[in-house]
Amino acid sequence: MQKWYINTCSGDNSQKCNSIFGCLVLLFLGIAIAADIFMCSIEQITSATRKIKKEKKRGRLVSKEDEGEGEEQFEYVRIWNPTVANLTLMALGSSAPEILLSIIEIVGNGFKAGDLGPGTIVGSAAFNLFCISAICVFAVGQTTKRIELYRVFAVTAFFGTFAYIWVFLVLIVITPNVVDVWEAILTLIFFVILVVISYSVDAEIWKKKRASDLQEELELANDPDKEDDKPEKLSDEIKKWASTLSLNNEVDNAVVMDSTPSVDTVRRWTRTISQTYPSLSEEDQAKLLAYRVSRTMSHDRLYYRIRAIRQLSSSWRKSEEEDVQKIESQDQTDSGSRKKTFVEFSARVYRVDATDDTVSLKIVRKGNMDTRFTINYSTVNGLAKKDLNFLFKSETLQFNPGELHKTISVKLINAANWRPNDVFYVHLKIQEEDEEAKIRLGACNVARVKMPDESGMMLGGTVAEFVKPNYVVKENAGFARSFVTRRGGKLKEPLTVYYETEDVTAKQGEDYVSVKDGVLVFEGQEYEKYVDIDIIDDKMDEKDEAFIIELLKVDGSDVSIGTRRKTTITIISDDNVLKNITNVHKLMGHYMRQLRPGKATWKEQILNAVSVNAGDLANATVSDCIIHALAFPWKFAFAFLPPPTIFYGYPCFIVALIAIGLVTAVVGDVASIFGCMVGLKDAVTAITLVALGTSLPDTFASKIAAESDDTADNAVGNVTGSNSVNVFLGLGLPWVIASLYWASKGESFRVDAGDLGFSVTVFMICSVLFLIVLVLRRKLALFGKGELGGPFGPKTLSTLFFVGLWIVYVGLSIWNMYRTTNN
């Protein structure tokens, strides 16, 4: 049979080899897509929560108010411990193809040991430990990332090495070439021992709860990073919230569900967003917050594997991240300059005297100075009429980048015959408004040209004062505008007015931005100008607050400050503030659920399967379309599996596992045929081609985790645990099945230790060398004292060493297989 395949693989029949290889690649893709759905069900199962009552604060520094006697508060915590979930269901999701391949092969061979299943398990473990770790070490930049759950890693690393020592002892030392029932069962028991010890180390069950230490409370109380008054960026606030959540979780050994933050927390964040992105809608605020929180919250390895598979099969939506980036680029601003451009007149009222033939008005722009745009202005009748008091004028002006203002003029007729309070208007309008340029009209987009009635003024020089003694502004308005007028005759030179702000009930820095050296300049015919004070919206429903703007002095001859030298600005709370915060909170929860994998309904699964990038067509590339076409049969077929949202994910778990088993069974046969056609033994095909095919999603998942996470746990910390599970379940389960079968017939279950024993021995030696280097990377400053990243030279050497270990393992294993065959 083998010679026939070798002969048919030469010459024109080489196309058969290519076809078989192509089928094998498509089968690996099918396994990955089925595993995606399987792991979504695991995510649903492990995210099950229970409702618990929050404990009240205790300690000598906690006030009676904080202890409180109000309503009881509850929170939802995950039922599954993360370490237990990692080593059981999540490891099963990651290693399901290898484990099922081993079980299916041994059952299909009449309960006789084969080479493909065990070889795939050991080969996959070698590729995961050496090659994936090498990729993760090199993927991180100059900074280093460390394994935080180091005790758990030490336990899984020990069991990962011991697992192969145990296989060596079973096959070569204790009962050579035979696996007894007790040995098979003990192999499974080691898996239970691994889970129990890992959980105990993670939970630190040897530590007893103790009363709050006064010194720790003092340190927390004096921690400057915990001051709420300190202004922070949005990303810093979210990171602090996430770290506080993690700190609270460590105390109770329970993991709080990745739920939407509280309304008070969202209130603080929306305040920061309003300062940085002042024009965002509630929906955009919620979308931005949901994306930032999802990106900041820690993810488990399951999340990264689901993401990697979906990216490989063109099923990952790219629009969420790009939508947020578009929102940020459109509306981001800071205290120094606004991205948007505002255009308005420099004054609200311009004065006309009897001797004037023209009136000059200044148009100013604020904010972004890099845009080019055109505006139109036109005169409009008031008490003063066109052709009787002024000549109608309409004109288009262009502002070039960097141009701050333009001056326009309107011709007057018979100004000597104007009566007091005669007025006409000049309207501004944006010509062909460009949304991308973000041009907006300011509040003073209508100028009044007026002959003021100053008959009530006493004889004397010019007087500068506020138009009104008080103004009212909503807290979410962004700024408070008050108007200053100068009464008297025509200005011969510019008039400068100095002003400052003063607290009343509002506090500078908390409710408004104080001004201590404000300057207002009247030029030409400007009669009534404005003073803008920035208002800080704290998103709190609170009482009215007030501050004062005071005119200090004026520069100019025969000019004084009038009786209204002060005006009071009253900040009132927005009536809709609580409603707006609640809406953002609800929308944020909606978008956070969308960002979590495995939340699709049956209909959504089918729609996502038939579309490139799960419906995100706008961001699809040519390669996305090609991969989607190749993966479409699998995606469409598996879309009919029960969604993970049904019955807590258990139906999806069972059916998806069956689907993986069916595809894996076909993979075993196709891989054997391909190896036979090209002259490779099953064991060689297992440790190379099949091992790489089943490990490809893990490779991308670990690389994404290494680049995204702040720690190395999801990248390399879980590899040793996954390898332990591979042996204890991937070999333990088929060994138990086969040994019990042969024991029922009064015979022993024989396993040829030749190739497998040698392969396990080489892998065991290489893994010990790998762990030594990994520990050195953590301890030595030469490597940056971290498992991942670090200086370029040592990082590169580590990467090459790890890859070299894999090459040595594969090379020696193949050499031994063909050496024994030739002998």
C-alpha cells in the first residue's frame, strides 16, 4: 500500500499529493472554526455568576458614614475560579483536536495503540512550548513582561515536565511496552491533582483572613494616586478602576463579572470625555467607553484564541476599533486648542455715530487654525432700512490657514438723520459647510449695527461696565458668556479693560476655570463685547453655584469703570444630566456585550457566517474575501450549531465537541494518506504537519496576548498547563478506554515504547533547558528581568535558542524513527 502511494505521487500524479495537502489545510481550518464555537460555549459556561452581598468596609480608618446603615449592595461574581477554568474547560477547548484525535485513533484501530494521536500530542506540546514561546518573546518590544501568577506557573511547569517523565516511566521502566489499568487511571488522577494543587496555590488557602492592618490602611489613605481631585486622562481613570476591581477580587478570592461599571463611575468618565471630546453624542460616548473598558480589562487565554481563529477565518469585526478611532480623530481636543473651528463677530453690537459714512465689523475665528473655508455675510433690515440708512451688501469671504480675522465694511446713508436705537443686522453663514473641517458658527453670528441712546448718561468720558448684573448658564454649556459695553463718544484709540474672576459658591478648578489677568480690548466701532469663562461640567446633579467677574481697571484717557463693575455668573444644574448619564450607562452595557464573543443568536450566527468579517464589509480586504470563500462551507455549516446563549452554553458545548470529533476523525485519515503518499511515517506526520496545523490558532492567540496584555500569563504562562492537560487527558483517556477493553478480555494493552519513548525523552530534556532559560530571563538584568521582551540582543538569542530546541527535538525524533525502521 505504501509503495503504491509513493509511486503515484511522482510525475503527473504529484497533483494528488497537492490535492490531499490542500484538503488537509481546509480540514485544519474547519477544526479551528468548530473550536471557535466550542470555546464560545466554554466562555458562556465559565462566565456563569452568582449574586453575593457586598461586605461593608471595616477597619479603624473607616468612618461610621462609610460603614453605613443604608440599603444592602450586591455584586455578581464568577462561579468558576480562573485557574480551574484554565486547566479544565479552557485547556480542553485549546487541546480538543489533539485529545479527540488520540481517542478516535485508538478506538478506530480496534483499541490498539497508534502513532498519529500520541505523536500529535507530544509534537503539539513541543511546538507550543518552544516555538510559540519564541514568537512571544520576540513580539514584545524593548519593555519586558513578566508572569504574574508565578506560583501557578511553577506548579504547571513542574507537572508539565513530570507528565512526560511519567510517560517515560510507564512505557520503559515500570511495565515496558504495556499500559496497565492502574497506570492509565493514575494518569487521569494526576490531572485532578494538578487542578487541585493549582487552585490551592492560586487561592493561597494556607493564609488565614486577618483583621485590617492599621499601617496598610494608613498607606492606602495617604496614597496620592487615590485622590479623586487629581485630574487624570480617561485611560488612566479606566486603568485605576480595573486595578481597583482586581485588588478587591484578590481579597475575596472571587472574580467579579466583567459587568458595566457603576453609574457613579460612568459619571466621572463622561465628565472626562466631555472635556476631551466636547461634541460627542451619548451613543458615541458609550461606544468609546465600552471599547476602552473592554481593551483595558484583563482577558483570559480563551478570548485571545477566539479572536485569533476569527481573524484567521475572516470572521473578526474590525469596525469596533475603527469606529472608535474615527470618533477620537473627529472630536478630540485639549485645553490648548480645539479641533473645531468657530466663526463669529468680535462684538455683539457696533456703534454708529452721526459723522460715520461706513461701519467696520471684524469677523474672527477660534480653535483649529489649519483649515480653509468660506463664509457669507449679508445685511438684514431692522429699524434702520436698506437704501434709506445703509446700502445692502452680501459677500463671500475665504479664510486661509493661519488667518485669524477679517474686517468687512458696510456703507451708511444719511447717518446724520439716524435716530437713537435705529439698528440693522449683519448675518453670518457658512458657505458649503464641510463636516470634515468641523466649521461651526459661534454664538455672536449676528451683529447689530446700532446708534445707541445715551441721553441718560451724565456728562463725562467713556464708561466701561457690564450690560447686566448677572447671567445664568447651564453646567453643560461649556462656557459662560457675559457682555461688557463701553458708553460714551467715538473711540480715538483702542480701549483695554482688565478683569478677573472670584469665587462665591462655585470653586475655581472644580466648577469653572478662573481668570486672574483677563484682557478685553475695544477697537474702532465695537460697542458691546463678550467675556467667555470656561465651565467645568462634573456631571453631578447639584445645587446652583455662582462666581463673580469683576472689571479691575481700564487703560485710556477719560475712561472709567461704571456702576456695574461686577457681574454674577450662576451655574445651574442641567435638568437632564441624570437621564443622560443613565442613557450612557445603558448604551455602554449594550456595546460591551457586543464586544464579548459568543453572544450571537441563531440568526446572527448565520448572518455572520455568510458575510466577510461577520458583516464588516467596509473594512474587508481582498485577502479577507479569499479566506472567507475558503472557509465559507465550514462557517455556514457550523452556524447551525446551537448558539452559546442557549441553556448556559451546554448544548453548544456538546454539539460542537461532536463536530470537532467528526472533522478530527477525517483529519486522522487524510494525514495518514498524505504521509503514506509522500513516504512519511504516521509518527513523523504527527509531530510535524498535524502538530503545526492544530497549534496554529494557539500561535496567533499567544502573539496577540503578548502584544496586548500587560503580563505574560496568557502568552506563555498557560502553555505548561496546556501541555500537562494534553498528556493527562490526551493520553490518559484513550489509555483508560483501551486498557479496560483489553483487561475485560484478559489481555494487556500494549504500547510500543520505541518511537514514543525516545520522542518523550528528547522533549523532556529540551523542556528542562527551556525552563532554565526562562527562569534566567526572569532573574537576570541582562534579559530585562522578564519572560517576554527586553533588550534586542538577548531577546533575539533567546528566540533562536527556543526555536533551536524545537528543531533539535523534531530532528532527533525523525532520525530515531527512520533509524529503527532501517534496523
